[in-house]
Amino acid sequence: MKRLLLACLLCGTTTVYAEELNTTASHALLMDADTGSILFEKNANEKMHPASMSKLMTAYLLFEALKKGQYTMDTEFVVSDNAWQKGGAKTGGSTMFLSPKQSVKIKDLLRGIIVQSGNDACIVVAEGMAGSEDAFAQMMNIKAKQLGLTNSSFRNSTGLPNPDHLMSAKDLAILAQHLINDFPEYYPIYSEREFTYNKIKQQNRNPLLSQMPGADGLKTGHTSESGYGLTGSMKTYDGRRLIMVLNGLNSMAERAEQSQKVMSWGVANFENAAILSPDKPMVQVPVWLGEEKVVDGVPAEALVRTINKWDDPKIISVVTFKDPVCAPIKAGQKLGTIVTTFSNGEKTETDLVAARDVAKLGYFAKMKTLIFGRKD
């Protein structure tokens, strides 16, 4: 026998409409990193020139190699003439101010890439890991496919202009999400405000680090082709993580203003709601021939969704379970299913499981129950 239980959750109590978000960026995306919900997007799947924001992939490959033990933070790579010529001080671009034939530790190169946005540091890492920048770009493309970046193609380690070096805002957000989740031991480098190398101090260009409490990454970008861009992330006061990508802005000042505007909008208008929780029983399931007559049925895992604070969404859960279930029962044993339907038509299915063990009755108690029925 199966029983259906209908549960209706109203997540809002008043109807207030959030201010519509507009941005001067040509490409934009705002995502809740924990749920993956897209809060705002503008041309987010369109390929664009990512400039130095594509250095996130350069750092990803180096983080991955460090985590696998292929290198240590004290491993040294040598600065080639090629790295100096393409990314050194004489180019006028972002540089770590490395010198030819110099040996540089990975811990310094990482900060040269992340904090200083050094093109020379990127090329040194590419050549040190793959032998050449072209070979490293192929590694970047392979990793992009593995991470599900469907609108990305890499031609160099730096993001310097190339007509075929392209990414989408959504791909950048996904890559940022992977960096944060896959490498928590290295990610804090993105929050460092400055780095000094060869007695030259450079500031992190990420405006969010000084503008927004909780901001801790990631990477700016700028070329004449791309305009000014930023892939940024922050932790909100209630523990959520937001990831934002903007590109195509006209100046550093506009990048700072628009970044703060978009992030502030995401903080003010959205929250994460626990729709289902393993700590909250959904139903009491009758138990047959057990030392207890019922057992709490709970979700096997939490179900969290990002919702607009000012909307009034209706979220309905239908619980289906066997009635009764025979003892013995083990905690975590599947008892049924929970199908949750959201206002937008999305449906999810979660297992309904036992919250605790229920032992079966002893022989004499069992026989008494079978003969006379249970009186409690």
C-alpha cells in the first residue's frame, strides 16, 4: 500500500518586486556558486575576447599539477628569451618584470599571474609545464572540454589578442566555480591585495577586493578588443557565494562601478532556501512488527535553491512511501521518494529514508502481535 502526502511550501509572505538590473557591460553573468542558479545574464553564452581573465585556466592547470604532486611551490622554472620578449617589461603590457635566464619559484610565479597579471609569468609556466606555449594551449583546450566549457578556445597562456582565443561569460563563471571548489588550498591567493617581486610592488587590479566585504577573487582583464572585464567572487553576509563575470566595459572606473552594482544587486535580492533537509522529518511511516510503531521518513540529502526574496514561489513536495514497512529497519534505508515541483516547472526526485534504526520484535512479542494485534 502506498500513501501520498502533499506538502506546499510558500517561500514568501509579501509581494515586492526587485529592481530590474541593467549593466553597461556587453557580456555579463551573475551566478550563485552553491546552487548553480543564474541570477542575471546578458549575452552570457556568446564567445568574446576574455583577455587576462583566461589566465584563470593557466592557474587551474598549475594548481592541478601542484595538487597531483608533479611540482612543489619551491619548484623553479627558467625564464626563456621568448617569455621575456613576449611578456617582459619592454612590451608595455602586464608583467612580473622577470629577466631572461632567471630561475623563479612557482609560489612567486603564481602571484605574478594572479596578483600582477604578468604575461611573462604565464609564458614561463606554460613553457615549464608543456615545453612550449602552443603545447600548453592544447592542454588548456583539453581541460576546457573536461570541465564542460563549451564556448572556449585557447591559443595562448596569457589572453593576449588572438582572433581564435575566445571564451563566454558562462564558461568563465564555470571555470571560476571549479577553481574555488577544486583548489581551496590555493584559492586564497586570489584575495591577496599586492605582491612585490624584484623590489617592484604591484597592486591587485580587482576592484571588488576593496569595495565589497567578503570579496576574495578572481581576475581582471583588458585589451582593446575585449574592453575592461572582471571575473569576481564574494561570500555574502549569510554565507552564500556569488560569482560574477563582466566584460566589454569602457574604463577601469566603469568596471569598478558596474562590478559593485551587479554584486550588490545579487546580495540584496536573492537568498538560498533549504527546501528539504535531512534534519527535518517529512512523514511518519508505519512499521510492522517493529519495537516502534513508526519511523521518521527524512530526505536522503538536502535540497537548496536560490530564490528571489521578493517573489512568492509555490514549491510542492509529494511524498510516496510503502505503508507499512517491515522491521528491522536501518537508518538511511530507502522508504520511498519525494518529488518536488517548483514554480518554473522544474522537478527533482529525492529518496525518502529512515531517520533511525528500528529493531524487530522478539519472538514472543511478535507472536502476540500476529495473534492479537498490537494494542499500543
